[in-house]
Amino acid sequence: MSVSEAVFSRWPILLAYLSRIMSVSIEDFGRLLAVVVALRAVCLISSCLATISISTALLIALFAAYAFHEIYWKRRKLPPGPVPWLVLGNMPLILKGQCIYDLWLSLKQQYGPVFTFWIGPIPLVMVCDCAMMKEYFVKYADVFSGRWRNFVTDSFMGGANGVVQIDGEKWREQRRFALHVLRDFGFGRDIMETKVMKEVDALVECLSLELGNQSRCVLDLSRPLSVSVGNIINSALFGYRFSQDSPLFFELQKALDRQSALVVQPIMGAYIVAPWSRHVPGLRGPWQRLMKNRDVLWSFLISQVEEHKKDFDPSIDAPDFTFAYLKEMHRRKENGYPMGHFSEWQLTMLLLDLWFAGMETTITTLKWGFLFMMLNPKVQEKIHKELDEQCPEQEAIAMADRTKLPYTTAAVNEIQRMANILPVNLLRTASETKTMGPYTYEQGTLVIPQISVALFDPVNFCEPQKFDPSRFLEADGKTLKKVDGMLPFSVGKRQCLGESLARVELFMIFANLMHKFRFSVADGQSTPSLIRKPGLTVSPQKYLCQIERRS
Ligand code: HEM
């Protein structure tokens, strides 16, 4: 083997192995590595100069400089973390198939509450502890509230549009407007409850129809749950509902599910770093599927905006979000006010964001919720007992009943905690260069509140893998406890925009279905799995549930 072959084939592998077996701090190891790399490069170059050509020597020097930059230089101001491989970063840790929640938690335990994980050449700084999250995302909210624009999100959103993937003035203006309009439609107020109750009634009726005159039946709950949650957001955005068997609704929901599964495939990293890779045979399949999916969603949303434009009458009260947005555009035009970032395309993409965020998250949480009930009959019994004792004559359960239903309310919290639906939170970036203690984040660095770690961290929740609603109750068993680390809606200015709606939906749907039915694994049926289906939001595997009418 020639000297240059030896250089290229052995030493990077040896160094990477060394990094894993040496128990020195990352900083010390970085310094050591830098010296080793530099010395090795100098030795090799000088000893090889006699036998190799100048171009090979140059190549070696360039490679040494590249390795030095990748392994030490670019990491020197960032929080510690596992040593990245050249090109792949820390991706091999994910590709090894370890449970991603366990991986984050073990990295937090190893490197501390703020650590760096390299996705190929891109550093992702994970802030995992509540105090640090408050420091970064509340105290310095203006710095750490940016989003990451990249080729994949830009292709999906037709540029910097919507509300989830944008930042700066456009995000502030559009988020403020969206919140204002949704509040007018009842988000966070009693009107919302009435609208959700209408869907709860339809859902109870649908399950009762499934039961017919039998006392129990077995079904896939995800369909009726999806239609109910879908109808709540659909009515707010477009002013109409889907029927329980609407083919269009299920086609759209499948498109959302496919999108959620596609965007977390590792190949997306290649499209982001090297957009041309989407044309390479053998690599282009997921890209084509993503674009096909996008077109299904775009054409639905474009048709909704077109329908609203046909019937548009600025003199009437806006019955839904799309109308309210068109009315705002009309008002600005008529009065000669600046249009700001308001446009029809922006509206279409804003609808896409609200529709996606408003459905996927809540449906997934509820699917986990009823699965946990099936698998924890004792918890279910306690909820039934509380409902029977506290609301004996009531036909329906309302938000106001939460005060007399502490265990049921705690169970909803525990469902959200255990469902932990976002293994990787939405990515945020530093909008300016910022030094935090020993670390400096260049503008554009990805820094995220990693809420999935907080929800499963034994520091916040004792025996975190145990489903136990009582962890949210004081010793008296009646008073709800505020628990640090319970952050399913995240923190800071980017905190979930639909939180108030989601809280109403989760409580009302869960409590009312529990009031009317019992959920269990049917005799002869295998116990449903708790293995998570990978996606942007992780849902349970498809499962069948036995429902029984409660007298
Ligand atoms: C169980 C239900 C839900 C959960 C667990 C949830 C959770 C989250 C989380 C963790 C974020 C990311 C915040 C961050 O960047 O750190 C988020 C953002 C967002 N959520 Fe939700 N969400 C839920 C329901 C909803 C609903 C019903 C809506 C719709 C109306 C909604 C709309 C949004 C939007 C628009 C954002 C982006 C906000 C921004 O970037 O400014 N979410 N949500």
C-alpha cells in the first residue's frame, strides 16, 4: 500500500474511533485532535514529498485542512456533543436504529443540557432543560425565534410563505393576524367550546351508529377521530364540514400523513445540502412523491380560496378565516394602505400551515390517548368513577367541569406527555450572532427547544415510561400540579399558535367519549403495539379498539 493510500484509508477512521474511546472533554479532545492532525499532515507531507507528486501532496494538505475544519474548527464555539464523522456528522447514531427519544436523553445525560448534534455538515443545538429553555427562548426570544429556510421547505411552501417556516417581519405580521382572526372565531373563548361540542356530538352519534343495538363492537378509531378534528379546523378555516365518509377528506388526510412520513426521511438531508440530487436516478423517488403530495394539497387549498373569491362580499361579517383574510386584503386595497405581506398566495400557504398543524397533532394525540386507555384499564376505571361521581346527571362534559374532574384533566396531561408526538421539535435559528456563556451561535445556527427530552426526562418525571396521571396531582389527589418540563406546546414566541384550541379539543373529545364508552382490547385480539410510527409527528401503529356503551 502506498503512503497516500495509507493516509486516506486509515487515519480518519482511527481518529474517529479514538474520539469515542477516549474519555476526555470535547474541548480537550478537539485541541488534541488539532495538534495531531496538524503534525500528521506536516510529517506526511514532508516524508512523502520525496516519493509523491506535488498534486498528491496538495491533495493531502487540503484533506488535512478539511478534516481539521470539520472535526475541530467549526465546532470550537458550539456546545459539546458526540464527535461527528466527516460528511455524515452524527447521522450514523440515528441510522443505527436506536430509539430517538433514548438517544437524545442519553446525549443530554452525557454532554449536559445543551448539546450539539450534527446532521451531516449542519449543527443542530438541542436545548433540553427547562431553565435553559427559558433562558434561550423566553429571555432571548427575539434572538432564538427564527426559522430555517431550506430548499425542501421552500419547495413545499412556494418560497417563504405561511407562518410555520417564515420569520422576521412577515412572520410577526401574519402570526398576529392569524391569532387575532382565530380569536374572533372563538379560539380561547366559549364560542370555540360550542363548536367543538357540535363535533363531539357528531362523533358520539357516529360511534353509537357503529354499535347499533349491540353492546360492544370493534373498530379503528382513527377514522371517526380524524373527521371530527378535521371538521373543527375545516369549519374555522373554510366554513364547512366533511361527512364521516367523505372520500375527499380521506384523500387529503392520507396526503398529510404521507407528507409527515416523507419529510423525516434521511434523503431530505441530501436534497437540502445538494438540491441537484433530486434528479439523480435512484434518489429522486421520495422527491417525486413529495411534490405529487404537495400538488394534491395545493390544489385543494387553491380551490378553497377560489370558491371564497366567487362569493366574496366585503360588507358581511366574515364567516371563516379565508373570508376574513380576503376582507383584510380588500380593506387595505380600498383604503390605499400598504399591503404588507398580505397576498393570495400567502393566504393559500397560511391555510396549508394551519390545516396541517391543526389536524395532524391533535388527531395523533387522541389516537395515543385511547390506546393508553385500552392498555391501562385501572386508569380508565378511575376516570369513569370520577365522571360518574362528579357529573352523574350530565349528558355532556364541558370545559368548566375540569375543576371537578382533576383526575380526568390530569389524564389528558399524561396522554400528551406520554404521546410526546414531536421527537424533534420544529427547527429554530438564531436570527443574529449571539454569545450565551461559553458558546457563540453564528446567525443562522439551528438552536431548538427539544421538548421531547423534557417530557421523558426522569429529572422532571419520575418513572417517565409509566402511564400515571396522578403525577400531575398534589398529594390530596384533587389539586392539579404545575410541573416544570410539561411543555408539549413548546416555549417562547414560537409556542404553538393553536394551543387554546388544542386544549379544548383534547379535553372535550376525551372526556365526553370516556363518559359514554369503555375502551378495551377485544377478546382474542393481540395487544396493540406501543412502537411509534416514524414521522414529523409520531403516531401509534394502526390498532383496533373494542368500544362498549356505558349505561
Ligand atoms: C395536541 C395538539 C398540538 C400540539 C402538541 C402542538 C404542538 C406544537 C409545537 C411543539 C409547536 C412548535 C413550537 C416551536 O417552534 O417550538 C407548534 C407550532 C405551531 N402550531 Fe401547534 N400543536 C398542536 C395543535 C395545534 C393546532 C390545533 C393548531 C392550529 C390551529 C396549531 C398550529 C400551530 C402553528 C401555526 C405553529 C407554528 C407557530 C409559529 O411558528 O409561529 N397547533 N405546535
